[in-house]
Amino acid sequence: MALTKSNRRLRIKRRIRKVVSGTAVRPRMSVFRSNKEIYAQLIDDNSGKTILTASSTEKAVVSAKGTKVEKATTVGKLIAEKASKAGITSVSFDRNGYLYHGRVKAVADGAREGGLNF
């Protein structure tokens, strides 16, 4: 199998998921990054359900002007705000095979600013 960028990311993702999992008390915060948008989910792996979502396609983020990194920070703050309303204070961070750099790091920093603990 040729080691393309996507195959490399999937191998890293599988390696991460062996260790990182979420519960109802401490869900897994998974980040997905496309070329234009960024998405974050809080997932309970025991029941296999997504608890909360936030993305750069939501009205609050779309209306804010700025770079993709600034929008990623806003997404992090938004998911932290939704989590605090749902009574969630700590999460385990799943970078989903992406490097902890740029927009992925911005989501994590925004979530920390919003009050989530990893």
C-alpha cells in the first residue's frame, strides 16, 4: 500500500484511538479538518453517541470575519460553551491523526479558554 497523506493520517488515527476513548463523564473531543471548514464533536464511546457538535459552518462562526485559524479558535470556544451548559467540564482530546499544529491546536486552545480541561 502506497503511503499517501490520507493513508498516513489513518494509520496515525488508529494508533491514537487505541489509547483515547470517551465516556459520558469525560467524552472524547474529536476534531475534523477539511480544506475550508473545521468540526469538533464530543463523543461518548461507551454508548457510541455524539453528545455535542460545533463547526465553522454555524451562524455564530460564519458571521465572524477572520482567518481559518481564528475561526477554529471560535469553534473551540463554542464547543466549550455548549459543553458547560451540558455539565461537561473535562474531555479527552482526539486530534484525529492531524498534527497538533495550526487549526487543530487553535480548536484546543479555544476550548481551554472556554473552560474545558483536557
